[in-house]
Amino acid sequence: MILKTVGLSKDFGSLRAVNDVSLEIKEGTIRAVIGPNGAGKTTLFDLITNRTHPTSGKVYFQGKDITYLPPYKIVKLGIGKCFQISKLFPELTVFENIQIACISRARKVFNMYSPGNNAMRDEVLQIINSIGLTVLTDASAGYLSYGDQRRLEIGITLALQPTLLLLDEPTAGVSRAEGYEVMKLIKKLASERALTIVFIEHDMDIVFNYAEEITVMHQGTTIATGAPEAIKSNKQVQSCYLGETVC
Ligand SMILES: Nc1ncnc2c1ncn2[C@@H]1O[C@H](COP(=O)(O)OP(=O)(O)OP(=O)(O)O)[C@@H](O)[C@H]1O
Ligand SMILES: [Mg+2]
């Protein structure tokens, strides 16, 4: 297992946002985490990356206990994340956005004001090519379509050379057609770079088209994990989530 959580819980005051979640993610697979608003999906990602400290439980990455590691060390070990909130620099170009991420990973000294700075150019261009933004290399990030901004965010995360990618609603805020394109890209990158993917998603068509395994959360608890067909026919999932009725 590339990622394992054991009895992970998080309380916010009297609210138990994540309740005793034990997950096992196999290397090289694509896992969706689904569940209604407030189910605890984002908090689960925050616990895995230690942006939020767990109330109890453990997180293991490649067999190593990472529960109390500082987030930057977790990134360095190979967990990349794209969160719901964009981290692009809108006034900088596609090239510069990726370049900054590459440089920060490599911890190179970077002088933003030196003319025609070509630091790590080959790697930057290679990432831009792999996310399909070559024709927009010199465009300002803020002028990209939402779908292309999503691609760029994924590129920034790739610059950190992850082996596991956590994506929080990668298709949120884009049209359905663009959403499918973003997912196609993620699938392509996963196979090219041997990545493991865990993504949070509300669009069930996308989930059932792209996930190899699905975990369903409801009120902080994982109520089911399995292959798409098994999840579709799971009665508890149908009543708690897919049917949108109250449990
Ligand atoms: N920092 C916080 N302080 C207090 N409560 C929080 C905090 N973060 C999340 N919560 C609460 O924890 C619960 C789970 O929230 P979370 O954001 O993980 O849900 P989610 O499944 O990602 O929902 P969505 O689909 O809307 O993104 C919610 O009731 C939320 O209000
Ligand atoms: Mg969320």
C-alpha cells in the first residue's frame, strides 16, 4: 500500500469531522472519495498532509509513519496535492508558475529580476508539454480558461515530483466538457508517471468513468469502499448519498 490511514479522526470542538477512517490505497490506482457536502472529505486530505493535526489515528506513506511530519516534509516524500483553492500566481506566465515550483523543489537560488532567466528551462517546458499548455507557455495564468488553470495547477504539483497525487475537486468550477478533459489529463499523467491518484469529486459521471475504486464518506465516516459497480449497487450508499435522501 502506498498510503494507509488507521483510525483517523478529527474533532472541531464538538463536531467530529472525520471519524475513525481507515483507508488503504494501492500503488498505481485511481481512487475517488465521494460524499455529500460536509462529509469530511477535505478534512481527510488535510489530515493526510498534516495541514490539520488529527485528534487520533495514524497516516502511513510507503510504510513510513508520517502522522506528525511537517507538511513540507510530506510533500518532499512524494505526496502532491491540488486543493479546492487555487494557488496560481495570476500575473505570472504559465512558464514562470511552473518554474517557481521547480525551483522551490530543487531549492535553487532564483533571481526573479535577472533578464531572460532560464533556470530549469528543460524541465519546465517538459511539464508544460505534458499538461498540454505548450501554446500558452508565455500567457499570464490569470488569462487562462478555468480548465487550463486547472491544468496549470496540476503542472505546478507535478513540479514537486509526487508519487501520490491528492486532488480536491479537480473539475470544480469548469464546464462538464472541460472537466472530462482535466480527468483525461490526470489519467494520462498517472500512467506516464506511475502516479497513484486519490481525488474528491461530486460529479458522479466523472467518478464512475475514471475511478478504479471509490470510497464513500458520510458524516465523517467511510460507509463503503469498493469498485464502481459494487458502490453503485450498495444499498446503504444509495440511500445515504446517490439517492440524496437522508440516512
Ligand atoms: N477548520 C474548521 N473548523 C471547524 N469546523 C470545520 C473546519 N473545517 C471543516 N469543518 C467542518 O467539518 C465538516 C467536514 O468539512 P469538510 O470541509 O471536510 O467537508 P467536505 O466533505 O470536504 O465538504 P464539501 O463537499 O462541501 O467540500 C463540516 O461540517 C465543516 O463545517
Ligand atoms: Mg471539501
